[in-house]
Amino acid sequence: MSETRPAWSVRKATERDLDAIVAIEGARSTSAGWSRAAFSAELSVERSIFRVLEEAGRVLGFACMRILAPVAELLEIAVAMDASRRGVASRLLEQLHREARAAGCSICHLEVRESNTAALAFYARFGYRVVGRRPKYYNGVDALLMEAPL
């Protein structure tokens, strides 16, 4: 007999989610280091798509994208450590891609630490390719600029 898992839902992030978002962000060694104030401010940006994925009322991950049609920029995506490798990030990125296309975007850009091989492989699965570099962007570590058609 297989175990049933509560359904996932993706919804707009709210102020109520900030504790969970900040905890997820802080637990990741590869995080961008956003503060609670930065996340709170992003909630009110009109061109922002800020989503959380929850299971049984618990936030498992979040993602944030800026819409600058025809370009979207993925700002942040992160998953709780105990929810890694379950498809949470994929589901969030797919949702943001859908919303960006609906908003008139045809391409998405992002930056990722050159040393973050897991993220590079993840993004490659979604068609992202390296198109540039930002030297010492992340506290002395280079960032790779990536883009993918939507």
C-alpha cells in the first residue's frame, strides 16, 4: 500500500509567510542572503511574481520573479532542506514560467553562483544556458548569467 501525500498548492506569498521564507533562506548555504525586510518589500512590488508552495499548511519552498516584459528575471528560488529533491523547485519554476508567459514574457534571465553545481544542473533541465559572467558578484564568487526561452 502506498503512502498518500497531502496535495501541494502554489499561491501568492503574503506577510504571514515571511517567517517560513526567512527560515528557508537562512538554512541554505547557497542562499542569496535576502533579509526579511527585502522579502517584505518584494511582496508589494507590482511587477513581482512571488509564490510559495505549501503542503498541509506548511511552506516547503518559495520563488520570486520580476516581470519586465518581454523579459522575466528569476530573483530567488529556495526549498526547505527536508523537502529537497521532491520536485518543489521544479513545480515553483514551472508556475513562474507560466505566469511570466501570460504576462507577455518570452525569455527569463537569472544569476547563479558559479560554484553551485546543483543549481546549474537544475536550470539546465529547464533550458537555461550560460550567457555571461559577473565577477565576484556573490561576496567574491563569480555569478553566471543564464537565460532560457519561455
